[in-house]
Amino acid sequence: MRARLTEHSGTLALVVSVAVAVSMLLLLSWGISTGNLVAAMVSGAFLAIDIVLSGSVVMVPDNLRSQATERTLRLASSTLAHMRDGLTPENCTAVCQLLLPETQACAISMTDTESVLAFVGDAVSRTHVGSPNTAPTEEVLRSGRMETFSSRDLTERAAREDAKGPARGRSYTVDGYPAGIIVPLVVSEKPVGTLKLYYHTARQIDRTQLRIARGLADLLSTQLTAYELDQQAELTAKAEVKALQAQINPHFLFNTLNTIASLTRTDPARARDLLRQFAVFYRRTLESSESLIPLSQELEQTRRYLGIEKARFGEARIVESEHVGPGLGDVMVPGFLIQPIVENSVRHAMRDDGPLHIDIHVALDGDDVLIAVADDGLGMEQEVADSLAAEPRPAVGGQGLGGGQGAGIALWNVSERLKRFFGAGSGLEILSKVGEGTCVTLRLAGAAPKEGFDEGVLLA
């Protein structure tokens, strides 16, 4: 209100200034033409003062715009802190308290598609948190359009709907108020709630209030859309982890149990140790991986898996090595990052005889962390390797790291999760040659420790 009065005052002052300038110019011209130096000097002085003052007046709108912009940004930042958790009674109450001073409304409320979530304002309203949405609110939710209401409109509507006319003396209101604005909150082109501004008289609802209501609703809708996208991304990430968990090969389970059963006769101590490792491995695998874990834990889980496979194939058939740069074991990564790649090597790259060497290297590349898993197994055509990194493939013909049911999906899944957790520049690259082996390199963009660590040696 104060800003609008200041703006009107500035406009009026500017009009007056222009009138004074015209008068002084006429007086100055008359003084010069008649030789009246006193009149010329006085009119010239007043004209100079008027120019300075009018310049100050002209600057007012810029200052107002600057203040309005700053206020809008501050409001957006404040509401975002609450809307990032969606439409809840607590969040909506806090938002209503922030929005009410930005309008001339006497009260403000927010709803979802079913009921009132928050109300802030004077005590006139019959609205209570948790009460069902009124008919005008339901109409806005159905149409997806902003609507206004007033006692006069409500009375005329009642008269049309009732042949006898509205009851004499009856006051038609919405939520106890004679006038207001209802604006839908929209996410993905679907109304998910409303913002309602109440006024004591319909005269208070002018174009400025309509623009404010629309602007506030658009702001909240944008923030709710961001919240919805975050929720979808989180659900997608969880679904991808579940997909990796579901890819546990039942043959691996049966083969491990058979190996443990055979060891109970020939090496009971080894059987007990393997059974404990197997229990820990499966517990870690079946646990929900909703948060990041240290890279050292992921490597430990990978070693458990290889220990179980060595018991099955023999110690000499699988030879692994790790090279982890200083401090990089503490880098936080999503679970199921390295173990699925190593499992692909064992399942699809082993020859009929001879050892399979698997080397895991973790090093820095500037601000990025590189994790390379290399084997000297059967390998594959580079075209096949490129296709595995580009799109999910449930099965790939031939042999090598990507061959076999589910291997391509696992690799693509790891690549997509890298991009989601670490952003642009992250991903997976596969280099392979038939008969020589395969190297899968993971790039974790910006994951390097910020300080206190020396760069590791990169893979040649």
C-alpha cells in the first residue's frame, strides 16, 4: 500500500514539475524578449531547481522496482524453504503467514484437493483447518482457472438457482467473507490445491490484487513442481536399486549353498567362515540403499562376493587387486556401484581354464574421481561395448563382460545412477577387445575430496 501511494505521489509530482517547467520557460522567454533581466534570472533559477527536483522524482520508480525485485526474491526464498516438503498443514501455515503481508487481503488460506490445510487472518472466517473444501473451491479445482467471488455475485447466483429468490436479508459469503480470490496451485497441468485471498469488500479486489494473487500462485506452483520432480527422482533411484537387488542370480545362491555344503565335509572351518561371509553379503545386498556410503564399504562388499566365488571356482581361478588413491576410500558413493561390474566379469568373462585377473583402480582426475574395473577375460567387440553404455539391453549375443541375461541392464543402471548422483560429466565408459579383456571406467564428476588429499596416479 505504501509503495503504491509513493508511486502515485511520484507521478503527481512529475506532472506538477512539468507544468512548472513550462511556466518558467514561458517566463524566461518573455524576460529575454523584453529585456527584463530580473525576470529572466528568476525564471532561469527556478527552471534549474525544477529540473533537479524532477530528476529525483523520475528516479523513484527505478528505486521502487529495485525494492520490489528484492522483496520478491526474498519472498521466493522464504516460501521455498517450506514448499520443498510439499503441501502439509505446517508448511502451508508458514507460507500463509509470509504471503498475507504482501497483499491487501484480510485473510489467506491454502487447501489441497480435499480440505483446508491452513488459514491465517482475522477471526471473521468460519474456515477451520481440516474442513472440507467449499463449492467455489471445488469449482476452481475442476476448471483450473482463477476465480473471484463477492456477495453480490453470490446473491445473483442464488436468485437464478432459486425461483423464489434468495431468502430476504440473507448474506451470501464464502468461508464467512463477502469477497475473495481463489487461485489454483498447478503441478504438471493438474490442480493440486488452491490459494485463497479474502477481502472485506469487493472494491478491494482490483487489478493489482489479481496480479498479486496470480503471481503468488505461480510461485508456489513452481516450487511444488520442483518438489514433485525431487520425489520422482528419489523414487526412480530407489526403483533402480531394487532392480539391481532383484538381479541377484538364483544360480549364484544355489551354487554358493552347494559349495558350503560340500565344505562342511572337507573343511568345516572354511564352511563356517564362508557361511558368515555369505550371510553378511546377502544382508548388505538386501538392505535398502537409500543413502550414500563410503567407497571403502562398496569395495568390502565386492571382496565378499569374490571370496564366495573363489570358494566355488578355486582360489587360483580369480585373482583380484585394488589400487585406491590416498583418502579416496572415504568418497561417498551410491551402493551397488562396483560389485555388479565385478560380478559381470566373473559371470561372462571367465575362460574355461586359467585365472581371471580383475583389477580395481580408484584415482583422481582433477575434481573427478575415476573408478576402473579391468579384467583380462574373453572381451567383446567394441561396438557391443558402446551399445551397452548407451542403452539398457537385457541380453547381448556373444561372450564377454556384457554377454548374458541382465548384464547390459546392470551396466546401464550403474551409469544412470552415476549421472543422477553426481550430475553432468558423470557416467560410464567401456573399452573392450575380443580375447584380451574389458575395462569399465566410472567417472564421478566433482566427487574429489576438497582438501587434505594428494592426487592419485591415473590409470595408464
